[in-house]
Amino acid sequence: MSGSGTPSTHDHQHAHERHHEHEHEHEHGHGHGHRRTMQRHCEVAVIGGSAAGLAAGLQLARQRRSVVVVDDVTPRNAPAEHMHGYLGREGASPAELVAIGREEVRSYGGEVLTGRVLGARRLEDGSFRLDLSGGHTLVARRVVAATGVTDELPEIEGLAEQWGRGVVHCPFCHGYEVRDQRLVMIVAQPLGLHAAPVWRHLSDRLTVVLHTDLGPDVERDSIAPLEAAGVPVVRGPVRRVVEAPDGAVAGVEMVSGEVLAADAVLVGSRFRARAHVLADLGVEPTDHPSGAGDFVQVDPMTGETAVPGVYAAGNLTDPSLQVLPAAAHGSRVGAMVAFSLASEDLRTAARDSVRTSGQRHDWEQRYAGEDRMWSANPNGTLVQEVAGLTPGRALDVGAGEGADALWLAEQGWRTTATDISQNALDHVAAEAVRRGLDVTCLQADAVVAGAFGDEPYDLVSLQYGSFHRSPDRTGVRNLLGAVAPGGTLLVVAHDLAPMREPVDVAEQTRMFDPDAYVGVEEIAVAVKDDDAWEVEVLETRPRPPGAASSHHVDDVVLRARRLA
């Protein structure tokens, strides 16, 4: 995507101080009661950004689909410090896996938004509208739910506080780490005995505690064999988990007052599908065959739910999945969604020969209205930095509605305005005609090879630009390749430090992911590593006053000259 409008602070492509003012207020709560909302469009919305959701997003981003992952940062395995059984990542922390996964999704232009989906509904054209915290909305052709499940623990004092540390449930996730130790297994439901043989194999110091009466059939079929094998079985409710002075588990105390020493406590949870956001679409959880909870039933091949266009992946569809198979399932579902979209595109090609890409569609929608979003003022930094240059051929990348391009033309530059949105360029062309200016408009996606043509420019300007990243850095190469020998590259971007601050997902969703876009830092590195360039300016400075801005925002400015 090509544009001028910092992806984390704008919903359009031009450096528009007034719009930035509103978005800044919305993000930080300083707006004197003004709360601006926005709507974005993508091809696939993924709800949930853990292993399954990120794997689905990666598959789709690699298929050149516009993907937006919305993650409220509440993974099921949040209490765990390490994950196990993940080939190639054995012992890594869940947070490390998520960080790497996010980077991989972003490297192909997929976005990961920190926020929360509150609900979803189908629109008349068959697409889906997701309602996000903060009042924002996201419209998508397909939805992938990877929201996982919630574990419900028996109501025993101290159990929840030790969950994922001294209290564990999966012998494959934690069994090796507690091998040969004193283990107390609290059984509150029949399925809780399912893993007892595996735990018994890992340690011969296992004690089973029946927290509730499980009935004669369970006694006969499951408990009797344990007792026959020498496993102690204690009957009676548990009062609490006992902690040692250092915070580790020391044992469990029965209602009777008896204390059973333990180095680790084992307990099976009940699980609840986190599917409430899909309820208005008609997706409802189904009772799990084990009787221990519910899940979302999907087509075993595609991952599609009973609602066409809505898919589910990972623990939401199978609570028993560890991280590795959950990621594998997300990857498979992502591929199936890609097949679905490609087939639909093929069927509609005859009657919709001008279907736009997901990224372009997002920008076209924002420029579809009659009202302009620009302030009509050129960026002050552009004016300052270009003032001493001799006018020649200029390329305004991500021109938006064209304030910069029109100003350059007024100063005598032979100007080409380029943007991914034809709607935006139509605004530029109309205004150029009104002013009697000669501005060439070129619809182009900055990340497509040869986007700016073969003839170089004396000035290439990227003001608050936003085009997606790609592993081969096509967008950066296009940008640098458009500058003629002796020409100037001018890049101005907002300092994104405020966008790194935490956000309360219950109240707000970050509507752009700056790390999915090429930033000024990446462009600066490419220039500094190339002997054909000389960096003349690289600094952070206060943004020049805009038309209606009262917030003091810093800019990062890069000006470089191509030597040869």
C-alpha cells in the first residue's frame, strides 16, 4: 500500500494535521470529550493473536491477502513460562513465540492490532462487520476466530493463583519438569482421571484426591485399577492449596484438616469456548464429547463453521491441542481461507474485472466520500526542506488528496502524484484543474515492482508514508530507485514512540499497526548502507504547526542525496 499518513495515527494517506489531532485525542484521551472512530476494510479479519491466529495470518499474508489480526493479549497459556513439545522451539516462552510470529506476519504486510472484538454481524453484501473496542469497526470478506477457550478451575482456595506454575494440568506440557516428584492429582470430574496413567508413569509418588463423588462406574472402571497398581486414592473435598514460604506449592489441605505434601498439584479444568463475539453471526458452541466443556465445531477439512465465511482454528475447535498442533491447525485454516477467496475471485472475475486488492480497497473506501479529509496545507517540513532546491521533476509518493503535490506544482516542479487510491487521485486531479496546475496522477501500489516507472525524479517525497513491508523490501527499492543521480529523497514520519504505549483493550483498539509498514528507520538503514547515497539530515524534531493542531508531535526527518 502506498500512502502518506502514519499507519498508526491516520485513517488516510495524507499528512493531515487536523485529522492527526483527532486521532491523537482518541488514542490518549485528551480530546475534551471528542472521540473519533474509524472503519477499516480488509480481506480477512483474524480474531485472536496467539499461535493459531498468527499462523493463519501468516499463510494469508503470504498469499498477498490483506490480513488484520485483532488480539486482546489474553492467551490461554499466559501463566506458563515455557512451552514444551514444540519441535524447534522446545522450552521457549509463549511470549517469545508470539513476538516472533507477529514479526513474521508483519514482514509480509499483515497487521496485528492490539484491541478487542466485541461482536460481529453479516452485511448485505456478504461481508462481515466486526465491532471493536473504542467504537471502531473492521469490515472483512472472511473471519477466522482463534479466540481459544477459558479454563474453569474447581473453586479451591489458592488453586487459581498457582495455575500454570505449581498447579498444572497437562502431562505433555509439564510432565517432564515434575518427573519423580510428589504429585497430588485433584479430580473434580470424570475426565480428570484420563491422564492418571501417564502421570503415574512419570512419577511413582502420585496421590489421587477425589474432590467430589464421581459415581460407582468411575470407581469401578478408573479408580480401582489405580488402587490395584498401588496409587494412593484419598476421598474427600480439598480445602486449599498450601504454599511454601518461597511461594512454591507445598501440598493440599483436605476439608478434614489432613495435609498431603506435594511438589506439584495436578488438576483437570473445564473449558469454555470463547465464542461469544460470534453469537450474532449464528456460531454457537457445542458440548464437547468428553462432557468437560464446549467447543466450536468446524468442517474437519477447511475449518469453516456452520456459517459460510466464518472459520475457527486452534483450541476453540479442539481444547486438547498444544501450541504446536494449534499453530498447525491455524496454518491449515489460513490456507483453506486463501482457497476460498481465490475461488470466489475467479467466479466473479467476469462481472467484476476491476476488483481491487485488499490494501487498495481499504484506502478506496476511505476516499469514497465527497468530503475532503485534508487541511489543504502542504506539510511544513516539506516546505522547509525543499525551499532551497532547484525545481525539476518531483514524485509525491502516497499523495492522498494532494496538498503536497499541488504545492510542489505551484513552486514550478513538474509533479507526479502517486497513490494506491484512485479515489484520492481523482480529488488531486480535480483540484489541479481548478487551480490551473499541471499535475500527473499515477495510481500505483508502492510494493509492486516498477511501481513508479523507469524515469527517475529530482525529488522523491514521502510525507507520513504508509506502504506495507515485504521480505524482499520491494517498496524500499522502488522508493530509492525513483531518485535520479544528484536527486533528493525526503522522508518525513511521525515519531511513533506514543504508539508503543500500552492500551486498555477493553476501552480502545489501536486501528493501525505501525510495525506492518515500512518506517523511516528502515529507509534510513537502506540509504546509509549504500555508498551511492549521502545522508544530509536524519533527526527527530518538533512538527511544524498545522492548520488545526494543538498537540505537540515530533517528526523524524530523513533527507538524503543520491550521488550516482
